[in-house]
Amino acid sequence: MARTIHHATALATLLAIPLSAQRIAGKPDLNGVWQTINEANYDLQPHNARPAMAVRQGPYGAVPAAPVLALGAVGSVPPSLGVVEGGEIPYQPDALAKKKENQENWLTRDPEIKCYLPGVPRATYMPYPFRIFQNASRIFITYEYAGAVRDIYLKNPGPPPVDSWMGQSFGHWEGDTLVVDVSGQNDQTWFDRAGDFHSEALHVVERYTRTSPDVISYEATIEDPKVFTHPWKIRMPLYRRIEPNAQILDFKCVEFVEELIYGPFRKKPLK
């Protein structure tokens, strides 16, 4: 309880300070709990509302696939103007075919369904908050989803020793913008639930620019010569959670999917 009160007091104090004064070692203070408000996790590109992520052909158009039929409106997809600059992800022809195949097999392929770590940039725009910790020498991000974390090195650590789900992040400041170079991600994560994917050659450059006390302008440039014809960008605002008790809670969903992953190996599988 004492920790919650202390956090609430610190947040209230921060919000009372003018933006020009909210700085650490001369750089914008990005500390706080942040979250997106958009539909990017469903599909980065512009899209109409549809009955489900997994659909089948019905007598008068697409209807939900049998395994998600009972979800009704809860399983539907809201429409979106998209967050991709130019509106379309520049896939190579073979890669576009794989993206469509991924989408058709969303129920068995989307790593989010099995609670795998989301990778970058997807961790940023999933429907869960994340917290940025910043001081003069370190920046660290912890995400509510699956306990994902990122340590953003401010001194070049050299090449990533091994590919991983969240990759390696190296940050530097360009004026008042935090620029984060992300490399060394494996090829297992997706960008969204629509089947948008990448290879192990993925290279992401993020830009965090604080534009007001409660808003960060977020941009990510995505490059993968094995999948895309040229680099492309996404843009969106990140909003500070301003509740007095804003904090990151536990959502360690691994235990929630144990039955999905290991249930078929039970001596008597659940029905």
C-alpha cells in the first residue's frame, strides 16, 4: 500500500511540472505508464470491420470459423484507418502469399495465442500498458503482457550474441528524440493478428518524441530485405496512464495457455 501511495504522489508531482522542466540530464523525461489507443494489434494496415480474425465462407459472405463462432461480437475485428505510412506494407510477392496463408491459419499460428513474447514493435501497441524507467544512465521498459522486458543500452553493446524474442536494443538521443536501434530478433513473432510477419533479418529503428506531458509520438521504421521490397514506417501516439494509482500489474499468460499447448498430451485430454 505504501508503495502505491508513493507512486501516486510521484505521478501527481510530475504532472504538475511544466513539460520544459520535466527533463533528466538535459533530456525529456519519459518515465511513466504508457499505452496506445488504436487497433494496430488486430491489423497494422487499414481494414474494415469483420466478423472474426478466423473466417470461412458462408452463404452470403464471410462468417466466423467454427472454433470462434461462439465468441460472437467479442471475437469480431473493429475497423481501422491503419498506422502504416502510405497504408500498405510493401511485401515481396512470395512473402505476401505467406502473409495471406498466416491469416487463414491465424488460430494455430499467431504467437500471441500461445503467449509467446511479442517482439518489437508489437509489444508497444498490444492492448496492455507498459512502463518506461529512465535515469541519467539507463532506460528500461517493462510490459504488462507476458512479463516482457527491454533493457535499452545507451552504450553500443556490439552485435547481439544470439537472436531472441525481444532482440537487443541500443538507444541514443537525437536532440529531444530517443532513437532505439533494435536487432537480433528471431523470426517467430508477428506484427499483428493479421498474419504480418518478418524473418530473422528484421531491423527496427524506433523514435520516441515527447510532445506533451501525457503524449509520446512513436515511430518505427521496419526493414527486412528477405520479406519486404523496401523499409516502411508505422506511427502512433502513446498516452500516459494518468490514474493516481497507475501501475503495471501481472499478466503472465503462459500459465493460461498450458492446456492449449500441453492438453493433447494428457492421458485423458479435456473435452
